Amino acid sequence: MSSDQLRTYLRTECAVFRKTAEAFGGLSNMAPGFPVRVNGERILTVEALYQACRFPHRPEVQRLILEQSSPMTAKMVSKPYRNDSRADWKKVRVSVMRWCLRLKLAQHGAKFSQLLLSTGDFPIVEDSRKDDFWGAIPSDSKTLVGMNVLGRLLMELRESIKNGDELRCVVPPEIPNFLLFGEPLQIVDFRADKSAPPPAPAISQQLPLFDDAFKSVPKVRKPEVRSIPASKKEAAVIADLNPYPEYKDSGLPWLGKVPQHWEARPAFGAFEPNRERNFGMKEKTVLSLSYGRIIIKPAEKLHGLVPESFETYQIVNPGDIVIRTTDLQNDHTSLRVGMVRNRGIITSAYLALKLKAGVIPEFGFQFLNVWDTSKAIYEYGSGLRQNLDFSHFKRMPVALPPPEEQAAIVRFLDWANGLLERTIRAKRKIITLLNEQKQAIIHRAVTRGLNPNVPLKDSGIPWLGKIPEHWEMPLNQRIFKEKIRSHGDLPETQLSLSQRAGLIASKDMQERSLQTSSYNNWKVTVPGDLVLNRFKAHLGVFFASTLRGIVSFHYGVFAPQRVLHAKYFELLFHTYPYRAIYAGCSNGMTVGLQNLSNQNFYNVRCVVPPVVEQIAIVAYAERETRMLNTAINRLEREIELLREYRTRLVADVVTGKLDVREAAAKLPAPPADAFAESAPDDPLEEIDDELEETNNANN
């Protein structure tokens, strides 16, 4: 196995399975309760079917395997015959496994798709003791390393479910002599079964699962961009919307005119504060508001809090609405309103609202969401930092359609959001593939150089393998040293690290940045320094400075101890292996709060070519990834436009600028997760919200 096919996974950032009784154990091929039927034969597990596919020329062996009552026994029975497996088994085994998993989904649609979707957007990883092809082997208590082919196939299947692809008809892969008991394996078609899952593409249309990082990357074609609605029929649904026949003034500039028949109530007639405290620890499920989503907070993120402090939290119920009411003045970027879907507790620093009679929770949430996204919320609040209380907006007019019309609006928005979300997910999937191509190009260049004929030597590091004979492998402490420069009384530009843009002026940051009352302990950085966000080393937040300015004392500023090209080390430390290394040697209780100390940074070995080669490698990487970066930037801009379009559409519908009653009546029933909010593009944004919430709760 070549080292470029290995992946490194952090347990805390993955959906990991090993035993079938565990939370994600049903993803295992060994899991009971997922029999499949093919060619009229009932087969107890996909593991038995997979093993039987080794022996199309030995029907008696296939029969022996499939007669076993347990998947492990079926696997053991096949072992003595392994040397007589079909000659091309290693070539076709991934296609066979993909087919087996699709059969499992086609015949257990609701159960298996729910399990796959429960993994969210986390990497799915099979924790294996010794198989680093299908799974990943623990390298320490935190890290798994392997090709993880089974996990990647499951992630591929999960994306097909999310995209609404056709999964009910399973076509056998185009493999010669693909036989069961001497008969060709047939198509399995469950399209007539309404309980089956949504559609999936034919197997022959799947993107390649594995790319060789050491092969030349194919030229990237300009991604196809469709109009915002995904089809002419869907476009017509939105394009045919019209205003209501009669309007009246709402009394609010941001709300404008509303339909004549809508009821006008003060906010206290539609909402009321829910002030139930968690005295006696009645509830233990801790919730968090993060970028417009109310999520269950994992136990490992309950940092800085002790169980007794949860008695000060407030109890919320499904349908309640939560508003982050702090710091209106200095934070105009994140989504502040979320709707509760699970009973639990949330910090009392937030405002929780119950709905009054005649208000459907989803409509009430969308009304306040538009209030937030239109920025009208920032006109309220009081105090130095404009904190918000219910008393500040309790008399604000709320425009309410009749309940049946609220339901129609909610149904239409569910449908429209599902349509737009599927389009966004498809574009994000392309971005992921393009980024993997970039990583392949950069990884090859920074670890092997540009001369394919150079003599090599063993690096002594398993994941790295061989490096050019004349390159060095010193500890970081020999080439970098932290530099603490005081800025004195001179005016300096405040700089911040952005995971996307690098080290830039803080005023140019799109992400929410923290404010400070004093810059006395901030540090000066100059061009040529390597600047690190200590809490984000595992995400590759190392950047070469091209500016002079001051950075937070939380950052590490490392000056070169000899002549080198800092941009090369930025590329090197962005590679997945180095990100995994820095994650493993960072200290802290939870992901996002793991601090990379100077000493731990210094103790990592670094790949160092001569400086002339460093410069050439950087130039090569920039040239070879230019087209990829252009495509990625274009896709990201398209996603941004889709989100802006969705925000505008929601606002126009919720405030009565467009009448959706007729359109909603003609829509098919939405899928169960149609209005599921997408996760933030940058997981650190969610972590930043978690930090702020904890600080608020403790103050």
C-alpha cells in the first residue's frame, strides 16, 4: 500500500465504529438485522455476500459460506479457500463492496439511511485492530491511520442520500463472471416500494474513490453552474409567485407593508419569555445555539462547567425560540435566532421564548429570523454593548397570517430550502474534491521535491516514506524560534489569522473577530515570520507573514533561525499528516481548545529542502493549483449567492411580499430533513460560539 492513500483521523472528529452494539455499529458489515435478497436468495449479511463473491467459479464454496448463521463464521469459512479467489479480486473488491452496501440500503432504506445520516458530516471510520485497507488502525489513543475504504464508501453513500439520488434500483457492477451459484447477478429494483430510500446514481456514474497523489492531476474544467432553481419546473414555482392583492402599513420600516388580512399583534401577543430554571437538575441534555442552529452539545465540549452550574440554565422545549441577546453593537455577523427541536437546557445568558396561541413555531421562528438577518435587531438593546431584553421589543408589531396560511408558508419554505440546500451540498462536494486535488499536488511537492530522478533516502517517518537524499529532517527548534517584539507607542496595523485568507488586516476579516480593550500585550510580526494560531494548529492555521503589524498574544510568532522561505513551511504544515501531528501533540480537554505549546511545536521534525528548492516548490505549487483555486473561489461565490438568495426569499415570503398559498398547495410532501440547516463551512466558527457561550454562562 502506498503512503499517499493513507488517511489520518482524530477520534473526536469522526463517527467511529468497531463493535456492532455501539452507536454506529449498524454500519459494520458484521451487523445483524440487515439481510439482503439477490437472485431470489436470502443472505443474512452483506459480509457473507461479499465473501461469496470471491468464488464465482466455486458455487459449492459460495453455498458453504452463505449457509453460515453468523457473518464472522461466514468470513472464517471462506479463509481456507482465499488462495482460490477470483484472479482479479483485488482489482474488483471495492466495486463489489460498493454494490453490497447499496443492496443493504435499498432493502433497509429507512433504518440504514437514518443511521448513515445520524453521522452528520463527520468522517465515518471503521476502527480495526489490523486492517488498514478497509478500516484504520489506532496509532495512539486519539488517532486512527489507514485507507478506511469501507468508511469512505459509506460516506459516498451518505452523500447520495443527502443529494436525493436514486438508491432503490441497484445495478450490478460491470465485472466479468459476476455469478452466484453459476447464475449472473441480477438488478435489484425496489422503486415500486414506497418505503425504499430516495434515488441514487448508477454505479458506473460514481466518481473515482481513490486518486493517486503521485499521478498528474487532470485539468480542471470550469464547473457547470445551473440557475438557482434546479430545473425549469422548480424555477417556475418561484418565478410565478405574485404579491398579495391588498396591503397595509405594518408600522415598521424593516417590515414595510404587509397583506391586508394579516393580523397585527405586539410581540408580547405572539411570544412570551420562558424563564423555567433547571433547579434540581431536572434536565441534563445541554443545548447550544451556534449560527442559527440549536444543537445538542457533546459531553466533551462541556469545558469550564461543573454539573452544579447547570442549575442556573433554563429549560427549553421543542418549538421554543432562542435568541442570543448579547453584544449587539460589536457582532453583526452570526445568526442569533434558533428553534429548539429537543428538550434540554441552555445558558440563561440567552432569551428563550414560548409561542402564544395562533402562532405556529416554525413561522414564529422565521419571523424573528428575518428580524435578525435584516439587521433590524441591532436597533434594539441597551447598555454600553447593547444587550437585548424582551422588554426592548415586546411592543414591536408582529404580522401574523391565519394559522392555515402560516402552515402553507412553512411548507413552501421547507421545499425551497431543501432545493437550495441540495444545490449547495453538491457544490461543496465539488469543492472537497478540488481541495483533495490541491492537497495531492502540494503534498507531493513539499515532501518529494520537483526532480523525479533525485536519489532518495528513508525519512524514518512511516507516513512520509522516502525523501530526497540531500534534504534535512531537523526538529523545528533548529529552524524557528518564537519572537516577542513589543510595539511600544508606535501605531501598528491589527492583524488576524483567517483559515481561508491567511494573515490579513483585522478590518478585512469576514468572520466575527473578538474585540479587546488593550493591545499592550500584543506582538509585532514582520514579513518572513511564521504565525500560528495555537488553538487551530490541527486545522493548518500556520501562515507566512507578508505584512508588518500586531497580532494577539494567543498567536505564536516564529522567526526563522536561518535563511528560508516561510511560504514553503506554510504549505508543509497545511498538509493532512502535519495537521494530524500537531493535533496529537496539542494539549487540552476538547477539540478547538487544544493549545500547541512552543515546546511541542519545537519537538516536531520538519522536512527542509535547500532554500532554492523551497522557492521553486512554492512557485510550482502556486502555478499548478491556480486553476483549482479559481474553480474553488467561483464555487464558493456561487454558494454565497445561493445563501443570499435564500435569505431574500425567506424574508419576502415571511413578510408577505410574495403569496405562496397556491404554490404550497401543489407541492409534494417534503422529505423529513428538508429544512435541515447546513453546518458552518468553518468548524472553528462553531467553536468560537461555544467559547463565547461558556464565557457568558460563567460571568
